[in-house]
Amino acid sequence: MKSTRKIQLQIASLQENEKRTDWHTLLLQDVDAQKVIPAIIHSSDALPIVLAMNKTKEERPLTQHLFSCLLDLWGMKPLEINIIDMEKGIFFTSMLLEKGDEMTVLDARLSDAVFVSVKYNIPIYIGEGLFNRLAVSKDNLEEHKAVSEEPFKGKRQDKTKSKAQLLKDLHKALEQAIQQEKYEEASDIKRQIDHLQ
């Protein structure tokens, strides 16, 4: 019988990734601070989280801030975040929202869900089975790079390639990601293309 117990997580750290400066490593730890779940998020997605943690604002609103304003305007109250699964380095997350007597569950990217958690001071939960599969001891973090490095597979930029060849490869990868409906990956590739052009 599967365990239905949920484990509460909190942010242990959010730091620039050592190997790729356009990515950040997010470590989520259980509240007992024994184990962590590493995740890689794009730096542009890390920024709103950092701003929310420090309670500072950008001159112009970021997408995540616009989303939170709409929630407030529509009278929807975020209650909790749930990490549902992780496949091929992509986390599947949901937000539980309340409006009056109605409850709504929204599918969300991990970075957006963590932002909402920080902004509204709501808990992040993960099922015990999934936690046991993904979490690593803080002492063994360096030995368990597989989870956090997964999003880099097939995307490392060969610095010996010409800019034109690199753009060609990125456009091909973008096309494949769209065909396979991997929209978060496609968005990340598009950002790399925009940066190079």
C-alpha cells in the first residue's frame, strides 16, 4: 500500500549554478533539515523568488508578480503547493487555491509554485514516496548530481562551435521540444537563442 503521508519542504538555498551562470540551483529541504531535493531553475525564474524572499520589488512587475496581483484581484487565496512528480529533470507541481467555498487546483512550474509559496507564506508538500526517491543527504549532495544536472543533458554549449552553428542547433532543439510538447524546455531554449542573436 502506497504511503499518503506528506512531507513539508522549505527553501534551504537558492544559488547561482557553478557550471552554468544562467541557471540557479534550488535546494528544498524537509522541515527536519535532514535531506534536500536539488532542482535547477533558470536565473530569470529565480529572480522573482529572490525578490519575494527579500521583500523587494522590481521597477516594473515581473510575470509572477502580475499573476499574484490577479489572484488577489479575483479573490483567490493560495493554500498550499504540492510537488506531484519529477520526470527527466522536470518537476510537476500544483497549487491549491480557495475562493469562497470553492477549491481550484492549478498545474504549475516548480519555480512559479515556489514563488507563490514565498509570496503568500504557504507550505510546500511532497508525498513521502516521491521524497524518498528524490531527496539526498546534505552530506552526499555532491555525489547525487543526476537529478540537478538532468536539464543540462543535450543542451551544453560547445564553445568551439561557431555562433551560426550554435544557433542552428538551438533552433533544431527548439523545434523538437515544441513537437514533443516540452514547453518549459522550449522556453529555456528560446531564451538562449534570444541571448545569442
